[in-house]
Amino acid sequence: MSMKPSIMIQICKLTVFFLFISFSAKSVSFAEIVFEESNDDESKAFQSAMTEVNVYSERKSEVAYSDYCSSVVPESVTNSKAYTESFGAFDGYETGYYIGGNGILNPKINTISNSFSFETRYVSKTVADGVWKIEGSLMFYESYDPIPSPFHLKLHGFWSEFSGNLCMVGTGSAYSKQGNLLTPAAVFRLRNLRNSSNITTLITGTLESLSSSDGVNYFEPISVVMFPLLNYEYTFDFREFTHQFSGERDGLKNLAFNELPSRRFCSMIMGHLNEFKLQYTRDCSSGKQTCLPFVRLNGYLPHFLSFSSISRCSEVERRIRVLIEFRNTSHIGKYPSFNPSTTLIGEGTWDDRENQLFVLVCRFLDIGESWSNAHVGDCTTRLSFRFPAILSIKETSSAMGQIWTTKTANDSGYFDRTIFRSTGNHMVGVPGLKYEYTEFNRVKNLCLRKVQLLRNRGQSYPSGHSTDLKFDMLVKSSENKHGWGSADPLAIGDQLYKPYLFLMDLPGTMLERAVPARLMNVSYEVSITLQTPIDAANGVYVSYIEEKVEITAEGIYDSETGKLCMVGCRKLGSDNQVFENASVDCEIFLNFEFSPLKQNQIGGYITGSIESTRTSSDLLKFDRLEVYSAIYKTDQRKSLIWTMDHETTKVLLSNTLMCIFVGLQLYYVQNNPNILPSISLVMLVILTLGHMAPLALDYETLRSNKPHRNMVLLHNGGLIELNEVIVTVVMVVAFLLLLRLLQLTASARSRDSNRKSLLFAEEMTLIVIAFLYAAGAKFTLLVATEKRRPDVALLYSSSVESWYHSIYNDFKSYAGLILDGFLLPQILLNMFSKSKQKALSCSFYIGTTFVRLLPHAYDLYCNLNSVYYSMLQVSVSLDRCFVSAAWDVTIFWGLLLLAAIIYLQQKFDGHCILPSRLRQLESYSEEFHS
């Protein structure tokens, strides 16, 4: 009887075929079918597009250099086989900024990031004097569809070190606005690219399409600017400009360079030159244009100032070149944006005598719709930057500075002096930084009388350096206002609050003795967002007015009663932060009470109030705010150890059980060697790779608490490290056992008399599995792309970098889902081969299913115990879609279903799960072919 493909296999082939069609809907063949049924105009347009694609294929991505660049840099031949990756002032990898490119690049996304990269792979000298052959690539990240593929071009051309011109041609790939794959050809030209650069050097250029304006591969011209990294020559001699910074020597004490966290100038400066809030004079509120070195952003004063380094910092000279950008928002992404109309460029040097960074600043001039004629000039702006050595209730910025102009008020381009301050305290752990308490009398009058003089015996409260002193809060007032906020300790005593550093410096047994004082001076930063409901419809408020309140407070914390009593100040004015001379309301009283800590209790509660001490007739009087909060753990150190112990236990238990169950399967096949060929190789490969990945990724599962890892190790005597070694050994054993099972199965399959039919069934299994996993991957990609859209991503994230991190997490979760479905290949193999063999022992497939259920049960347990998180969670984040409780429950039932199918197949046959009618057709087909 000759072997004929069964109806079941034919059906699977058709299924796979339709899956292929559904995921290749943009293919040429499918497009041809669609256009055959469309009108003539559409058909002609399609044929035109196909012709252009065919032309591109015929030229094999080669564009003749001489046709577009011979007049810029004449073509030449190399005189040596030696090559490098850098040339002139360009490193092997450079970044720049662009505008334009409509048709391929998304103009809306460009408002978030308009950066690109230029990477050279081959640089070789030619026979022509000063001419170099260059091969490299351009990458524009913000195309219409950047997730599947950004706009990428491979280019080749020549650079002249005498003229400073670079010209390159090539082809690439990108997606159109409609999502179609394009293959554009382009010419790339740069000007002013020489062997060295200085403050006025601005490399400009264009990328132009070689297609006709009505072609599908056409895109509008792209204008670019670049700042080379290599061979930068600092331009200004600061000794000539010392007198222009003399006004900055105000006598205030600043942190000296040797007191800063990093003794290396470059790492210290770039670690703190991040983002600052601007504070203008009150004259700016009247609409004058003398507050900025340029016109306002969309008619408004920018609120933020950000810095970024654009050349290699000089450690020896303590000099740096920076871009200074004015922003309306605090959003800074992985790929920064650049707008020359609101950006300045400068050179800075550190002054050891005044302990300040002084910066000479220039402007970008002749900026229009194209950057071709842009250049740097008008270097009359000055900037100073310092780290205050003393903080107080009215000055909490760890870094601050000023920007001004040397022009007079009658000169064009004059603007008033503007102050900028850091958005938070980033100087934790600096010995020279102190906090100075200035409100002793007010605290004495309002707080000491409220402190209980008798100790609450038998009860304990968070210590002065406990992480529980930092808490989030919910607030409400009698005016129907409600909101949320946070209270962050700024200082305990005269030292800045540094709980983790404090814990790392002390052994666990000394923790309680470290803070012997009962009453401690404390300082806090309290941030609250209040919402006032408006526009009620049917008794339900549909909109709110949002108000931001920033309070700096200082007072007393009683570690034996849990009482926290403080007086505070809030800055008044536009956005509470804009105007330098804004008035300050310091008539604020804050009172909080921590609940006592109880043994084995997960957390405690915090209650309190924030109120104004002004009279009811005072315009600055505000209603009392009631505060409610909760803390996660009673002891952060114990909490971290508890978390890491449970993570370790979970992984150790899972891998130990996996060793046992795989060992039982090996024992089972040793006693029943005839069943080895019936085991799915695809299933074993998935399991083996799934256990190899954590080893290759350096055991990332147990490293989720990296910031606190050293602290836990110090207090746990190295036990965590020992546990990790044990777990790693067990993981290696599980991997080797699976590898052995895979080797035995493959060896038995190769010697089996029925190997051809089994090979065919395994191939069909692999095809179906591959398309199912591809479908899942595409769905994951679509979800990630949806989150990548700016209008969605900006709601849930503060940086572009988090979007990419989210994509990584999504695919990592999807890989875990594939491992959860490890039984699916065995089910398909049983169906295709109509197997009646009991290939898997009950202990193996049921036990391994149990192992895969453990992480989801653990997630459910953690979610159910996160009461405080659930209370504050307004909406579910898109990033939690793979770890939600509903998803865990779904996977739980899915795993049980797969195990049940295996049980039925091994008890009856591989087709037992198919409908009876389909099984009858199968039997008829076999009788007919026999």
C-alpha cells in the first residue's frame, strides 16, 4: 500500500497556506490580485510602482557616483588595502539632527526626536591628494514605521579634506505612510567637514531623493546638521573673559570640586547637567521679549532648560562643549530632539577659585525652513553653574545657575538675567553638602507642644533613616478638591536623607543604635496635584482644573511616637516655579502620624493634614487638606531580603522540580526505548533553549533589585550570593538533562524504521508552530507599535527610552508564553503521525506543567498582596498586559488544557481530539488509498 497524504495533512497545508497569505497581504502577488479588480487608474499606478521596483532590483542597489557627485568630489581609486572607520573629525559613529523628509519620515514624530546616526564601515585613502573613499550607512529612527524598520540607507562616496565636502550615493529601505515597503535611492552631501572643529564649526548637508516627485520612493529633501566628536579645538581663552563673570562671585559657599560625588570632571558635570527649571523676573509676565535670547515658544515662556554634551570632554583642562536647549516640557527621550531656533551652543570651563562652571555661549544664525545656510555666531551670552554647599527651606536645589547677555538694554538681542534650578536633589551622599534649619521659632511654637512627652511603651515606629519616611499620599479637602502627591525627606539632622547609603555603611545589628536621638530635625519636599471638579453632568463631574502645589517643610520627627510635625513654605506665582521674585507663603502647618509597626505585618498607615495658619480673611488662606497614605514594608532591609529570598526560592524550586521530572522521563525512556522516536524534537528544543536563555543572560531573574543588591549582601553575610551559585548549578543540571533527552530522541529517530513518516510529521509540526509563533510575534509587535505612537506613549511614559524597554519586556513575556505552551508541538506531532504511543510519562508532562504554573501562581500572589498599589492605581498600564491577573488565570487554564489533550491522545490516539466527522473522512481516505 503506497503512502498518500491524508485529508488531515491536506487540511493543515491549507491552513498554513491561508496563514501565509494573511501575513503577506502586502506582497506583490497579493497586490496584483487586488489591483486586477480595481479601476484602470489604480491599476496603472500599481504597474508604475512595480516598474520602479523592478528597476531598483535590476540595478542591485547600485547608484552611479559620477552621475550625482563628480562636481562635488571627483571619483578616485584607493591606493592601499588598509582601511579605518574614522576620518577627519568624524568618529566611526556620529549622530546629528534633521528636518524634512516627508513621505518617509514622520513630521509629527520629529517634534519628539529628530536625530539620526551616521556610521562608517570603510575609510581608505585614494590616489588623489586629500581624497578618501567612504562607505557607511545612515539611520533615521523616526520613520513612519520605525519598529519593523527605520529609514536605513547604505551609501558609498568620497570626502575631500581640502574642500571639506563629502558626497555619497546609495539605496535603502523604509516604510511609507500607508505602510508599504519602499526602496529609495538618494544622494547625501555634507559641507564644512574638516580634520578639526571648533565652537563655530557646524557641519550642514542634505539628503535628496533620486526618484521623480511622483514616484512611490520619492521623499522630500532632508536637511541635516552634525557636531563632530573628534579633534575638537576649544576656541575661547577664558582668561580674556574673566571680568565678564566677576558679578557671579556673590560670596555664597559652593561645593568644591574635591567635595563632589565624582572626582572626575566629565562624569561629574554630565551627571548633573541634566534638566533645570527656569525662573524669570516678573517683567516677563507682561509679554516683553527681553527674557529670552530668542522669541517665545508658541507664545509662551519655556519652563525648562536642558544640557547635553556634543564633544569629548577634556578631563585635564576641565572643559566641555554643550548644547543648551529651552523647552516647554520636561520630556527628554532616548533620541533627543534639536531645534536651532531654541538651542544655544557653548564652551564651559571649571573655575577652581569660585567653584563654578563658566560657559561662553553662542547662537545658531540664519535658520530657516532649511538648515543649509545655518552657522554659529553672536557669542555674547554667558552662563554660570554651581553646586550650593548649604540647602534651606527656601533653597532646596542641589544645582543652580544663571544665564545673561553682555549686551546693553538698547542693543538688539538683549535679554534679562534668568535663573535656573535643578528639578530635584541629586547630590545624595556628598559629605560637604549640609542642610541649614532656619525656622526654629515657628517649629518650637507649633510642634513641640504637640509632641507626646511620654513614650508609647511596647510599640515601635519607623526610625529616622527608614525608607518608610518617604511615602505617597491621597489628599482631599472640604471644597471637594482631591488629588495625590508624595512626601520625600530632604534632610535628617543636617545631613541629606540617604537611607540606602546609611544601611550599607552599618551592620544590621547596629541599625537601631545608629539613631539614638528620639527627636530629630527633619526637612521634607512635598509635591501635591489637586483637582477641582467642574462641568457636572447628571451629578458626575466630567472635567477638572488641575493645580500643582510644591511645599518645602522642616520640623521634628519623634521616632518613639511616630509624630511628624513641620512648618512649610510654598512658592506662589505662575506654575509655582516660573518667576524668580514670586512671593512665598510660609504660613503652612503639616502634621503626620505613622501607625506603630507590628510584628509580621506587611505595612502600616499614615494619616495627617496640611493646613494654612493664616486668618480666614487672608486671600492666601486655603482649606485644610486631609492626607491618607500607606507604607509597603515595615523594614526596607528585611523587605528586600524577603523579596530576593522568595525570588531565589521560586527559581530554585522550579529548576529542582524540572531536574526531577526530566530525570523521571529519562528513566521512563530507558525502560521503554521504543517510544523515543515519538517524542517531539521541536518540544525538546523549546524546553532546552528556554533553560539555556537564563544562563546566557546571566541569571537576570534574580537581579531585578540591582540598586539594593549590595545592601542586602552586606547584611545577609553573603547568603544571597551562595544561593545564586546553588541555583545556577541546578539550572545547569536541568539544561544538561534536557540536552541529554534531546540527544537520545534525535539518535533514536535517525535509526527508526518509520523515520520518514515521523520526519514528515515533525516538519509539518514545525511549519504550523512557526506560523503560530510568527502570528503571536506580529500581534506582540502590533501592541508594541501601538504603545510606540506618540499620542499613546506620552500618556504612560516620560521618555522615548521607556518605549523601547517596553518592547523588550513584551517580547520577553512572549518568549515565556512560548515556553508555557511547550506541549503544543507534541500534540501536533501526535495528530500528524496518528501516534498511539505513550511518548511522555505522566510525571514529565504533568510535572513540567506544574513547573510552568509556578511563576503565574507567584504573580497572582504578589498582585493580591499589593493592596496599596491597587488602591492608588487609576488605570492599568499598557506595560502590565502580560502580567495581569486575568492573563495569569488564562495561562493557568490553557496549560491544564494542553496537559489534558496529551492525556487523551496517549490513552486513545492522536486524532481523538478531532471532530468525529473529520475522523470519519480520514478513515474513508485511508480505505480509498489502500
